[in-house]
Amino acid sequence: MSLALAQPPVQTPTSAPPPVQTPKSSTTTTTTTTTATATATTPAGTTHASSPTPPAEAPKSAELPAWDPSATGAVPAAPPEPPVPVPVAETPATPPADASASAGPKEKPGPPFYTEAEMQQLRVRHGLEATSPTSERKSRWRCLIADPTCGLVVEVQATSGYAYRVRQGDVTSPGDVYRWNSARVQYDVWVSIPTLVEQRGGFKYTRVSLGPKGGIIASDSKDIWGNVGFAGRYWFKRGRWSPTIEFSSGLAFKVAGIQKPDGRFDNVRSPIGFVADVGIGLGGFGAIVLGGQFDSPLAREDVPERARTPAGGMFYIGFRGNILWGAPAVFGVATHAAALRAVNAP
């Protein structure tokens, strides 16, 4: 008993050895044994460690016979292929310093915050040229012929054309109406004021002009009518020969004519009529116009029937242009002379 108590205690190693694995088999198992530990206290109160006991080895399984492919008739596996070398990626080149700038459009540091490419797209969207003009186009004729670059324009227009006229006959006879073909000449002064202006950079172009106009109308029976109203023009483009739409209207009144009682050419009292037309032209040089005129009757009871102005009107088509370049003035004078000589008004 004293010898047993004097036996030093056995200490467990700090780390156990790894277990021994054996091939899987129905008759073999994996066992791991550890040594038991025992502690004892000596009379003097001291503790002693003993060397660890080595683990027991697992029994080895019986060796398996070598596999013979010819015995089972199986085809032997093909020898493994040599490994394919993996290509080594080259080190990418260092991107240039301005790579971030070329990746996308760079905004300007201040307004309007648009790039040059965006400005080009904006110009194409609104039908503008790729580059803005560096100088303004100068108008000719000192703005006496209308031009988009002009502001206030004062122009003299002459209209000559063909007219289909209708006039009331005897008011006591129902259906008494006179119809005949004739000519019509009109001379007007237009004051064109820009009312809608288009601005491109520092240059301005007139888009719509409107202003007062007045003039005289000559007929085939030596009658002279006056008219006062307004006229306008719409410009489709900014060039000198830009297509335009012209329109005018006004009040018409008889100024002078042949007196019915005695056949003298004198001032004639007349009611107020109405005249209007619309035309399609090229710039301020000329336009093809289509219009009409209505002359209201002078229905005062104190005016005798033989001196009364009957109701009448006309539809006309003709050419109207600025007399400064000559052709409209020549057409107007020639038409007026032909109407007085060749047309007999009823």
C-alpha cells in the first residue's frame, strides 16, 4: 500500500496524437485509445508527472489482390493527358491621364453647362446651322424692300390683276344684276413694323411684321376708290428670298368717279365698303394674291335714284410687288391703261 501511494501520478499529454485511419472494411474498425490518468498526493504534498503511454496501433487489414483488367473484360482507362499550360495574363497598360475625360462628356465649370456636342444637337433640333453666323447679313435697297434683317420698313406696293365684277342694277326690278370681267389696279403704301422677332446670338430677324397701310384702287369705269387698313407679312426663313405669307384688309370708299346725271368726272359721295386679300410671295419683292371687295349701297332717301351708288363687289387674282424694282409698277400702269381702253363697264 505504501508503495502504491508513493507512485507518481501520470499526467495526460497536452495534445493527443492523431487517430490512425485504416481503409474501410467490414472487419476493421478505427479505435483510439488513451491512457488513463491517475493522480496521487504524496505525503509531502508534491505531484510528479510520468511519461505518456504510446497509443495502441490499430490492426492492419489484409492486403487486397491486384486488379487484373483482363480478368473482368473491362477496358483500361486512357492515360491522363498532360496538363494544358494556363496563359499568363499580361499586365494591363497604365491608362492615360485623360482617360476619365474621354469616358464621357465633361461639364463646363460654369453656365450654361452644355458641351459642344450637346449644342450641335440643339442646333439640329431647331433647324439651325452647325455654326452660328459671325457677321450679320446686310439688307439691300436700304430697307425700302422688306427684308428679315430690317426693322421698320416703308414700302410702296402695286397690284395688278384680273377681276370678276358684279353690280346691282335697277332696285325696282328684282334680279337685275350686271356681271362682267374686268381688271383691277391698286397702289398702296405699307408701313411694316416687326411684331415678332427671332434672335440668334446677337442678331435679330423679323418673323412677323404688321402695320398700317393705305392707298387707292382704280377700276375700269374711271372710278377711284380709297382704302385704309392694315397689312402684315409672315417670314418662313431668314434669307432675302424667304417664302412669305402676306395679308391685308381695310375699308374702301369711293373718292371720285363719273357723275351719272351729267357724266362729269368729279368727287362722288359713297358708302363704306370692305376689301381683303391674302398672298404667297418671295421676300418683299412680290406675291400672288387672291382677294375680294364689297361696295355697300348708298341707301339714303334724300339721294335721287339716278345718283344712288348701287351695291357691288368683285373677286380678283393678281400680282403684287414692290415698285422699287420696276416690274410691279410697269404691270400696274399697263393693266390700268388696258382696262380704260378695252373694257366697257355697264
